[in-house]
Amino acid sequence: MSLIAEAPSFLQVYSNGLVKRFAPQIVTLSLESSFNGYKSKDVIIDPSKQITARLFFPHSNDASSLENNLPILVYFHGGGFCIGSTTWLGYHHFLSDLCVASNCIVLSVDYRLAPEYRLPIAYEDCYASIEWLAAQVTYEPLLQKADLSRVFLSGDSAGGNIAYHVTIKAIRNKGSCPVKIKGLLPIHPYFGSETRTDKEMDKSVAGEVAMNDMFWRLSIPEDSDRDYYGCNFEKLELCESVWCEFPAIEVYVAGLDLLKERGVMYAEFMKKKGVKEVKIVEAKEENHVFHVFYYESDATRLLQTQISQFIKRY
């Protein structure tokens, strides 16, 4: 067998279909764990599909200080649809700190990964997580203060892409969707197209572009190209009533990120489609998913504050 795709230190794909993933440092939990300011536990969304999640609940020794109706942030990790996990150290610390800062319940979802499970599987898995929320809200102790009328969807890179598509599915299923999506907060969202952006044409980033292309090649259906609707947001045809139902959107971009142009293009596209509240927030001196790799940095703390302020507005 031969190596046909590789993201050094993270992923190897071989010609016989074998996929090897190499996780960075992770955080394991033993049942329900209590920490300074929050509780956390791992839960199973769908055992038949190996969909799991990590729950974070703001915790205080003074129970009266917590609201009875806490908003919920459902978060989808990045990794080009092929790598990543709720257990990665960066995600665990970023989301646990965000849980405390925003006084918000966080559900961080582990969906099935490509190339074994190509799109749209990730969209379906992640939509299942919000159905699970509604089904478990009266049974799971860490959800008993959850307010299903104040659910926010977020994620970084591929997770930002997923949050967008889960929002669409929730709007389309408005009559049966068990929660109310109040806001969409994609962080450095991962989109693409067969047409290159100006930045992607720069020879100095050819390696990054090639890596993005590889992840798209591994994650979209085998007979598709980068104009697949899951990659190119302009190719998804929706009726006007769906666009009108979109919640407020805050798109986070990083000034040094190759994907910054894509994030700005996405925000402008949503404005043109008539989405009433769309805002772009830029971290000028930061790179792609800085909050995962530098979860204690000032820029990450600012991002957590910005997300918290958005949630409190709705």
C-alpha cells in the first residue's frame, strides 16, 4: 500500500483505505468531573453511529447565583472534516473557559470523520446532536437548567461550515426542530470553490492551499469538486423563506489566516441574501484557529468575551 494523503503529525491516508490519525495532547474525563467554575462529562449522542459529545456546565458553590434558564452553545470542532476531537487539549480548555465566561452550557460534538464518512455525514451527525439535546433535557442533570429557546451554534474552520449547514437544516425543519437557534457564530469558517481567491493565488501560500485542497478531496463526495454545495456556499439553492428565517450571525476571521477572504465573502453573501444581522469580527494579528493552539492568549480571551457578549444580546 502507498501513502496517498498526509497532514504531518495529524493524518495519513493509504491506498488500501487505511486511515491513521495522530492526536495531540488530549484531556480525558472520569465520569462527571468538577473543576474551578464548571462541571464536565462525556455523553453519547448516538451509539450506533459513534457520535459523542462533551458537556460543559457553569458551576458555582453558590447554586443561587446560576440562572434557571441557561443558554446553550453547541460547538463543532475543526480539522478539515478529517481530524479533530472534543478531547483535544485546546478545545477542552477553550470551551471550558468559554462556558464559565459566558455562563452558558456548552455541548462540544464529536461527529464521524472523513474520508471514512464523507459529507454530508458530518452535517447529519451534528444535527442529531441538537435533537439529542431536546430529548435529554429532562434526564441529563447538566442540562436541567438549559433553555432550548436560546441555542447558539458555533465551530471553527470545518466546524464553522458545519454550524452553517446545521442552521439551514434546523430552519428547513422548523415545524419539527426541537430547539430555537438564536445565533450563528462561525470562527474562521472553512469554505472553498473551484475559483481561487486573490490570496489563494499567491505563490507564498501554495503549501497551505494544497493542504486545504487535500482535505476537501478527502471530505466531499468522491464524484464532486470544490463547487460541491458543502464547500462552495454560493452553490446551495435555498428559497427566500429560508434566508429570511436566519438568526443573527457573527463571523470571526483572523487577519493572518488564508481563509480570511472566504469568511468575509461568506458574511457578504449572507447580507446579500437578506439576513438581517450579519457582523464580521477580525482578530488582526492572529492566524487560523489561534484559540485552539493558544487557548490562554489575550486574543483568545478577547474572542471568548466577544462570543459571550453576542450570546447575552439574544
